[in-house]
Amino acid sequence: MKTNAPDHETEAEDSDFKPLSAEEAAQWRLRHPRISVWRIVWGQAFVGALAALVAWLVSGRPSVAWSAGYGALAVVIPAALFARGMARHQTSAGGAMAGLFGWELVKIAMTVAMLAAAPRLVPGLSWLALLAGMVVTMKTYWIALMVRPGVRKTD
């Protein structure tokens, strides 16, 4: 038989929680401004195009540039689809979580499908350039998050 005895450890953790006042919440929002997901997607597209240009300049071969560009597209197109899907109004926290997991699954499936189609779509495919374009483009959002205002302390 199970008893419903109080869990003193959980209660102790909960009692340390102090909600922010309206003024404290407003100050927190000023210190941590929101960044548009579309700005990150456009940044990824820009960095992907730059990676393709650098690949072309370094190798001198258009096929390498197309490969790097396609690798960037394999990140940007699914990310844009994910952003669009998540931008729709979610009515509850459960709906938001289901949407997050669902759109993440769509994003992964689309990336895998684009990679599977790469040998047929990119003549003279260079897998190394494709992966380099993907990695550079994928890491763009970390840079965008680090350079946004309010990240570094100015004490």
C-alpha cells in the first residue's frame, strides 16, 4: 500500500523559489532582449553563401562551391521550416512541446532527405565541402546568441 507522505526534500527546493516582481521582470527583459529566429536563419543563409564563396576561391572548382552551398542549404531550409512551424500560435504548454518535438522531427527528416539526394542533385559532389558548409552554417546560431546585446556583463 502506498502512502502519500510529504516529500520534505521537494518542499525545501520549492520554498527557495521567489517570483520576480513586475519591475524585476522588466529589468530582466531589458538585460536579455529577444532575438528573432528569422534573423538567425538569414544569418545562417549569409554564412552559408560566404562558405560557398570561400570554397570556390580556395579550390577554384565550382563543384566544390556548389557542394558547400548545398550543405548550407541542408541546414537553412529545414531551419526555416522549423521556425515557420514554431511561429504559429500554440494554445498550451503541452501543445508547444508537442510542436517543438514534431517540427524538430520534420527538420531532421528533411535534412537527411536532402543529404540523401545530394549525389543526384549536385554534379561532382564533394562530401568534404558539403559537410564543411553544413557545420559552418549550423554553428552560426551560437555566434548570433553570443553577440546579442546583454550577453556580456559590463560591470
